[in-house]
Amino acid sequence: MTTLDLKGAPLLVVGAGIMGAGIAQVAAQSGHAVQLFDTREGAAAQAKAKLGNTLQGLVAKGKLSSDAAATALARITPVDALDEAAAAQLVVEAIVEDLAVKRTLFKQLEALVEPGCVLATNTSSISVTALAAGLAHPGRLVGMHFFNPVPLMKLVEVVSGLHTDAEVAQAVFALAGTWGKVAVHARSTPGFIVNRIARPYYAEALALLLEQAATPQVLDACLRAAGFRMGPCELMDLIGHDTNFAVTQSVFEANFFDKRYAPSLVQREMVDGGLLGRKSGRGFYRHEGTGPGAGALPVAVHEAPATAREVTVHGAGPIADHLQRGATQALAAQGWGPARRDDSPWVGVEVDGARLVLSTGRTAGEIAAQEGPADVAVFDRPLAAQASGTLPAGTALAYAVAPQASVAWRTQAPAWLAALGFTPLPVADTPGLVVARTVAMLVNEAADAVLQGVCTPAGADAAMKLGVNYPAGPFEWLAHWSAAELLALLDALDAQYRGERYRASPWLRRHALI
Ligand code: NAI
């Protein structure tokens, strides 16, 4: 048996919009003869002219030789009718996101191309299984989901529906590699990998905003400090609230209205009010005039903490070690250092009986009520420290003080966090605060995707790092946390909010026992 090899295959790209043009560029630069078709008259020729400018831009920046640019451009041929592309061995469809229109196109193509020609769809939300239904050779239809901008984004999700031949998926997977991409196999389920696992990144920010637990500025600062390139609110402003709301609704509907994916009232109100983000000039932030820019935080100055008699660092592991270094530095001027109790059941710092506790899901109020001292504050997970144990000075970190705490502790808790090297940002006393809660939900979603055979753990990690630039993959975060602790946090969220959203994945429950 010969394996299907698409390297250098004559290619037809249907749809000369943002994605189609990008796909044509990458394929032409990888040596394919590319025909480009669009139903809008002149669109394919316009796209080629624009690609000519793009390639010239790369030449000017020294990223491409002028010969390579000319050769790539010469490989692209706009066609006026689909019939001209009968010799294609691979078709990549990047037309309007509409099941009926895409189905009609694939039927038309089947009547035209040879039975061995692979049909790939760049759909971001339509079921690959549904698109293949009714085709004479449904096994040749596969998802080839690129990310925008195609020439820059490394990820391609290779999506198999129920009909897709394994050989076809494998051929497209290998081809993506020759285009300089990293391919990841995905099963056709709503949102595939990236758009599904990423939902909580927005959803948890919106849930916290709905209950006024934190401002957009604070949420963005915390998640940026955790290594994300953009905070959820500034990112939603960039994507556009209308687009993001539509994707959320489609994932919600596609999951039979599972409450876990329910859109937020915050989102709907923004859309109803025309606050669409950058494109309308205002979303969570003002993007025109003199309003505060995205992420601008009020500057808070924390005084040095009051002199303490006894300071103890509790717990083991990289985060406790980081606290130990911070406490040692904070106390050095007074000529003494902290004690360490690494057999302690909690991670944090105790100052004369008052506690700064790493959030595990229990709120500061609960800890104070259940364990005695009223002076408790919880602080968020310094995510970047869990792997390396180090953090830049001044890293933003959310914290919450127990409602029972003394007036003095309300100022001492942030003063100590500042002395330990953080920029403390107050939020409401909610389970998992900002980063721990968001990341736990991302891992939970990834665990469910793996449980359902959508992707492998390594596939999920690669997809989230390359498709949405996450600083680490969900299973990499998990490797430095623990399934049991993460599960405890999800269960704490579930106990507080009830309902389906914080339902823990059975995959995590099983791994928590190992
Ligand atoms: P676009 O609106 O920029 O381009 C679509 C093009 O398809 C238009 O030029 C339109 O004239 C043409 N078209 C519509 N119906 C056609 C037909 N029946 N035959 C031939 N051409 C037709 O859209 P964009 O953003 O390039 O998206 C295309 C596809 O890629 C959609 O399925 C979308 O969901 C998917 N996608 C989009 C991403 C994005 O960030 N824009 C990311 C990943 C996937």
C-alpha cells in the first residue's frame, strides 16, 4: 500500500479572504502550484496583488530573497471558474462559515476533481462530520484549521470527523509539517481543541466581573503576570465582543446548552450597548481619546509592614521556596530571618499568628471561620513560580482578606505581600481568586477534551501554546500542580456556585487518585 503524499500537490484554495489568502501564500512559499478561486468577482486577483505586496514587504525586511518572493507569487493563479481546477489533488476551503454553503461547494467539487483529491475545510466551528455527510467519498474530507494570521501562526488542527480516512488525516498532518507548521490531531467536536479549551479564559473573567469581584484592569494585570500575553478583558476588546459572544453562543448551543459553556450577561450587555471593543472605540476600555489605556492600573503604595515578632514560612515546593526568599529579604534589614515549617498542610506566611495563605479554593473567610485566627488573607497562585520558583520583583498578585479580619490586618496583609516582592491587587474573597481559578478551569476543560478523545495531552499543550500563545500548556501546568489540589479547587468553586459550570472532569478525578 502506498501512503498518500500531498507534498507539492497541485492545490486549489477556495475563498480568497483573510484566511484563504494566507493559506495560498504559505502553500506557494512551500512549493505548491496554487489556484485561487472566489465567487466575488475579482477577489482572487485582488488577493494575489495584495500577496505580492506582502511578499515584497518580507523582501524589504530581509526575510525573503526577491527571487523566492517572485517564484512564490508566480505559483499563484487566480481562476474565474472552479472547472479550471479539475487537476487539483488537494482543495482547501476557506469560504463563508455556513454549513449549507460549504456543503454545496463540496458537492460541486466532488463532481469536478478526481476521487483521490483530498478536500480540506478551514472551518472554525462547523462539524467536519456534518460537512462530509452526503458526499460520494466522505472519507476524503478533513478539517485543516489554520489560525490567523496564517503565515505567522504555527498551529494547524487536523480535524477528523466520523467519516475521515485515517490516511487522509495523516497526509494532511504530514503536509502541514512541510509548510513549517505544527499539526495536532483533533476529533470533530464543538470548538475542536483551541476554541474549546480557551473558553474559560474569557468565561472566568466574565464571571468575576458579573459579581463585581475585580475590575478589568486587575483581571488583566493578574493574568498577564501569570505569563499570558494579553489579559482576558483586553483580549476580548481586541477580538470584538460581538465575535466572542457569537463563538460562545455557538459552542453553548453545540453542547446542547450545557451550562458550563453559558455565555455571560456582561457580554450580552456590552454587545447590546454597541461596546464592541477596539473596533467601536470602547469595550472594557476606551480605545480612543484620553481614557485610560488597556491594563492601566491605579498605583498603590504600600508601607513597610509593622515590625513582627515571629514570621514563619509554611509548606514545601517552589512557591513556598519563593516566599522564603522574599521573607528572608524582607527581614534582613532587621537582622533576623523567617522560620520554616515545610511539613505544614498549607503554603504561605504566618506573621505573629495572622496568615497569608496560598489559595487552594477555600476562601479567606472560610479559613478564618474554620481554623480560628480572624486575621487571614488568601493570595493567588503565582503561576510562573510553580515551575521555576522564581518571579520578577513586583509581580502582580490578587489577594483577598477575610471579612472577619481586623482593621490592622487589612493593611498589613497587602503590606506583607508587597514586602515579599509582589504587587498585591485586592479582589473579592472568591474561591481560587483570579489566576488559580482560571487556570484550573482551563486544565479541567483540557482534561475533558482528552477524556473524550478530542486530543492527547501533548496535543492540547501544543495547541494552546501555538494557537493562542499560552505561556504553557494545560498539562504542563498540571505537572507542576497536582490533580488532587486542582480538583479540590474546582470542588470549592462547585460548592460555592453550584450548577454545572464547575463540574470537575472525571479524567481529573481519576488522576487525583494516582
Ligand atoms: P473572509 O470573509 O475574509 O473570506 C471569505 C471569502 O470567501 C470571501 O472572499 C468570500 O467572497 C468568499 N466566498 C464566500 N462564499 C463562497 C463560495 N461559495 N465560493 C467561493 N468563495 C466564497 O473570511 P475568513 O476570515 O477568511 O474565513 C474563512 C473561513 O475560515 C471561515 O470558515 C472561518 O470560520 C474560517 N476561519 C477564520 C479565522 C479568522 O480568524 N478569520 C480563523 C480560522 C478559521
